[in-house]
Amino acid sequence: MALPTYASPLQRIWYYAFRLICGLIFFYLMFPILVIIPLSFNAQDFFTFTPEMLALDPEGFSLKHYLDFFTNPDWQLATRNSLTIAPMATLISVSLGTLAAIGLSQSHVPFKRAIMAVLISPMIVPLIISAAGMYFFFSAIGLQGTYWGVVLSHAILGIPFVIITVTATLVGFDRSLSRAAASMGAGPVRTFFKVQLPLILPGVISGSLFAFITSFDEVVVVIFVGSAAQKTLPWQMFIGLREQISPTILAVATLMVGLSILLLATLEVLRRRNERMRGLSAA
């Protein structure tokens, strides 16, 4: 929004001060990422900029750390685990979270606030407490240290994101469409897949992306619930920092930043599509 020509001196000062503050906050958040990306191309096994890199000498840059990531069996095992655990956890989160959001959107459901508070509690409770609780629970039922134990743990963490995004999408849903479908003989399942799901799909996809990111980046719960066989990419990065200083971590972090940017761009596209469907955007 442009500064009005009739703005007072105090308004002008706040106009530019606000943008300066936002710029400083943005720089504070982005600076660590901007440092990691060039360091991932370091030709040496250091976590600092070498004189060759500062001089922009081509010999100071290399793809050796990316090559190590794609050829090292430990990193490849962690990547495969992440790419198998995260999609399955996302599928469970989306299925349960969408059904919960639709159920809680019904006016006749009692204690909706209390149920919603319980369902989104994994977002509020400190992660270390949730991880400890999951460890004792899954140990009691024999799922600690198993693939499905990690998947279910990550699904629990992803469900709140799905519930929130789908619930927000359901705010603009015209319930007369469901009643019209029912009056024409469609059952609840058919009404959901043919009427509701196409209209709330942007919220479902947004929730699934949040659930996927949560599972793919999570390290605390998997350390408690998983075992060496379920070692994920963030867990391998944590080991690389604690037990051996491996610059390959920088290459992996750069790749994960790129993946996050791609997913966030997808979320923005879905948000704009959702606004157009709800008639809130002129675009």
C-alpha cells in the first residue's frame, strides 16, 4: 500500500520505520539460510568460508558434499526412510484429520471446543513431552522401534495441521449442496467424494503438505520411538553434528531448503485458488 500524499510527518516516519523493522526481521530469519547455501559448495571439509571462496576462485567450490550425500549408504538409508515414512504418515493424517474436521463442523456435535482442543494438542504440548509419552505408549503395545510406530507418531503430529486447514476451508462451504445431493438419493460417502471433497480439496492438500513437512523434518519423536533401522534424514543430520562434523550436512540442508520453498510455493498457489473459489479474490 502506497503512502498517501496527505500523510502526516508521524505517519511517514511510521511508514518507513515499519518497513525497516520488517526488513530487519526478514534478514534475521533468512541470514542463516543464506550462509548455509554457499558453504555447501565448499571444496574443503570446513564449516567456514575459505580464502578461495571469498576470492570467488572456482577451485574453492565443489559439489563433493552433494556427491557424498548421493553415494554414502548412511545418507541414502536415511533418505529412503524419510521418503517412506513421511508419505504414509501424511496419508493417515489427511484421512483422520479431514474426517475429524468434517465431523466437528457439524452443528449438532456436542463439546466441539473440548474435542478440538484435544485434537490440536500435539501442536501445543512441548515436543519432548509428546515424544516421551509416545515412547511409553508404543513400548507398551510393542510398536516402539518399528516402522509403524514412527509412522503413527508422525501422523499424530500431522493431524492438527490437517484439521485446522480443512476446518478453515469448510467455513465457506455451502451445506445446501450436501442436502441437495442427499435429496437426490446420494449417500453420505458419495456426497463426500462428489460434492464436499472437490470444494475443500485446497484445504486438504494444504494440510497434507504441512503434515508431510512436519514428518519429513521431525527428529525428536523419531529418536524416542524409532530405532537405527528407522533412522530418518533429520536424525542422520543430528548424528552428523553430534558425532562427526560432516559438511555433507550443509548440502542436505540446502536440498531440504529447496524442498521447503517448493512446498511453500505450492501452498501459496493453493491458497489463491481457494480464495478464488470462495469469491474472496478478484483475480
